[in-house]
Amino acid sequence: MSGKERLSRGTAASLGTASRRGAIEIDRVSIIFGRGAKEFIAVDRVSASIAAGEFVCLLGPSGCGKSTVMNAVAGFEHPSEGRITLDGATVTGPGADRGMVFQQPTLFPWKTIRANVAHGPRMLGKSKAEAMEIADGLLEMVGLAAFADNHPHTLSGGMQQRTAIARALANTPSVLLMDEPFGALDAQTRSMMQESLLQIWADVKPTVIFVTHDIDEAIFLADRILVMSASPGRFISEIPVDLPRPRDAEMTLEPAFMEIKRRCAGLIRTETLKAFEQQSAALRARK
């Protein structure tokens, strides 16, 4: 992100209160779908403590429950057992204290980029002038001020996701939840988006939970990686990423990065093989 795209001091100050909140406790949470013969344990007794302002990646094979855990933190799913707290209060549903960025941008196509970002503050009772001021500051932060009056369909995929990040930050959430937000982007755009995200996080410092199945992405972004097992999803390893910040693409070639990658790859390979075996067994059972 270029210097002119960096978060302005005024906007950083107004959003920076998020850094004083956002401690998450996941306490022996299980999430079960269906009943009787159709019962399916998606997540099995997971526990984790995430400090305010920490950047944590959930890494695991497809179908392991990463997104289910995130949806529970967001309040979209309710634990069958255990509980999740945010700053000591039990999470019972969605709230403005948690911003969500999905795999697809999910912007309002009929609204301008500025109006998309201003939507959240308006829903929380801000005046139109206040909401637009917030939107303009955030669009400057993500390098889209020149496109404020455009509609989403005129922007590239990466620009749409930057808009989605700005919109998620518009309500000054203490927690930013990101569900594989860069998965649909080409490799070069994805790399640039990762660096941009780290700059935004460094300026605003919300707590971030980032779901990915990409090992390099997890290592590049995270303070800590929570590795999940094949279904039912459990946390099987906690890997600290003791790499200096700020980070850039050159870091991915360093021995320390490669050592963490080797460790993650071994765990993911084992769990992916288990997932394949589970799928094969399920297909045989249906015959």
C-alpha cells in the first residue's frame, strides 16, 4: 500500500478504540447439526484464548469446521455445548462489535462504493454527514477514495474486497472476522491484498480471526495459527509465528518461514488424508 493509501491520523484515532477491546474466549465449544441418524458433529470441544489486537489464522483441510467456528464467533451459529465470550460477555448473536468479510464481497450493487461503506454507520443512527465522513476516511485508508462514486460492478475483485474490508471497519468493530476473503483472487492481487490487510491491521489493530486453507497466507499474516483436524473439527496444534513485522514478500523465502511451513504442511497433509478416508468411507456406506 502506498503512502497516500495509508490510514489518515484522524481516521486511525477514531477507529483505534477497537485495539482496547476484542478479547475472545472459546470455551469447549461443540457445534452439532441435524438430529438422530442425521446428526453431524461439525466442531468438537474446541477451546482457545485470543488476545485483544491479536491476528489469528484458522488453518485446516476443507470441511474441517473453520468457517463454522468463525460463524459461531460472529453469532451466526450457536454452540451446542460450551460458550464463546467477547470481552467477558457471552456471544448470543451478531453485533456491531464484530465486522465480517466473506469469501465474496457481498456489496449492495445499487449503491455507490461510498454509500456501501456508509451503510453500517447509518444503520447505527449516524447522520448522513457523519456516515459519509467515516466512509471517506476508510476509502482513503484502503486506496479507493478516487472510486467513491463508482458502483461495485465497475471495480476489480481486489478493489471490491478492499471496499468490503472498509465496510466491515465502518462500525469500529473490536473484532474483524475474515472467511477466506482472498481465495477468489489471482495470485498477484492476493499477495498485494495480504500486504494491504497487514497495513490496515497495524493502523487500526482490531482482533482478527482469518480463515484460510493456504499455508503461506496463514504464516504471512498471523501472530498465531490454530490448526484444525479433519471432521469433526478440533484444534490439534497452536503454532506461534515469531516472524518480525512489518512483513513483505521477501520473508516467504527465509528459513524461519520455511520451517513453520514445513510444520504446518505435515499437519495439514495428515488431516487431509483423514478427510479423504472419511469421504471414501461415507460413499461406501451409501452403496
